[in-house]
Amino acid sequence: MNPAAKTPSDAPADGVCFIGLAQCAHPADGDVIALVERYAREAAEAECDLLVFPECLMTPFESAPEEFRATAEPLDGPFCKAVDAIAARYGLWIVSTANERNEDPARQPYNTARITDDAGVCRGFYRKTHLFDAQGKRESDCVSAGEALFAPIDTPFGRIGLSICYDLRFPEVARAAAVAGCDILINPSAWVTGPLKAEHWQALLQARAIENGMYMVGVSRVDPPGTSIADKKHIGYSCVVDPFGIIHENGSFFGEELVVDEIDLVNVREARAAIPVLEHRRPELY
């Protein structure tokens, strides 16, 4: 084990954790496992408890649909097992994303997020339900939509929910998680550039946090080093937004980096006590 690594017995105090956002590009050499290991080592040295990677970590969407399907793996395949082993080796909870093979070989893979605990055990997964068929892009050419939202899970630092990228534009996803007791909703993304896209990213994360009194964690992919502004495809700006809508640490527009922030569930309790929107809902009218 790396000397900086924590063991599962070193769990953080209930409701408090340090989270690392791995704002990264798909590696030029294709060695994603080496990239995961590098960020895990850095996160462990920074005493993080939880490490989050962006969308399309395993396989980039730039792949042709046929290649994307050919490289898919089951959730107990080599890629996911390697990520789980890294989580155990460094004593980190890890949220990663995988190109999950569809059980129906005639259909496209799923765009899937997984959460692994600090003992290397997969504690849950979520298949992206809203596919980005907009602005000239068709995610559905490569991906099959999931059919269920993620049921938030209990962790040593709060109840965590999962969504993926375009799901952020659907407030029902975050509200369903909040009603299910979610404290921290994690949204791995490959948020593309375009007019007002960075502004939308920030505003949507803030809105979802404020309207539900919970933390929102947005981790976006960036482009490889040396990419010009003209050729830039992904925005970066990975950040943690607290339940009052305040943006804490914020990744850069360009660079690969580990963004580290503290999450404290006292803020969730205070926000929901101050404005108890979840109690004041009238779903019979909606």
C-alpha cells in the first residue's frame, strides 16, 4: 500500500469528508488505469476520503459507435475490477464511469457511473437515463438509456446519489434523490463547450443545490494538454456547490487537476431547516 493511503478503519467523522475531483482528459496513450492510479495517489496524499472521476472515463464518446460497443465490458470486467483494487489500495471511496456492456448484444452499451467503497467493494451503479441528443450530437447512437434512477446509498460521510451530465438539466432527478434522503449528489460529466454552456453548468449546479438543500458535485472532463481554445470541446470548471448555492473550489477552464474541497453535512441540516422545501412540497398538485 502507498504510505499515504488510508485504511477502511480511518473513516472520517460522520458527515464530514474531503472530496477530490479528478478533472482530467482521456489519456493519449489510452492507459486509463494508470491515470486512475495517479489521481488516487494524489488524492490519498491530500487526505481525501472520496475521489470522483468525470463521465466517459473508460471510453471516450469520440469513438465510433461500433468501436464504443466493441470496447464495452461488464461491471465485473477488467476495468471495473482494476478501479476497485485501486480504491482498496489507497483506502478511498471512488466514483468512476464505465462503458458497460449491454446484456442484449444487439443494443448499445450503457453510460454507467459506479461507486466503490474504501475496501474495494462496488456499492452501487447508475446507468445514465437522459441521453444528450441535442446541438448536433446524438449520444443515443453510442449509448442505451438506463431505466431507473439511482437510489442514494449511505456512506460514512452522508447519503450519496448519482446522476450523469445531461441529467443535470432535469430537476426531477435531483429532487427524487433529495426526497430519498440524498445529502450529496455527484454528477460526473463531459460537459461540452458552446455559447453559455459554462454559465449553464454553474447555474444548474447551483439551482439543484439550492432547491434541494444538498451538496452538488460536478466533475467535468477536460481536453488533452495543448488543446487550443478554438479546438476545445469540454469545459472543466469542476466544482462543489454547497446547499446554500455557494461554489467552493472550482477547477480551471483548461487544465487537468485534482480539485479538493471539504463537505460538511451540518450545511445540509442548516439549509433544510432554514427553508424546508422538501416538507412544503405538494406533489398531489404537480
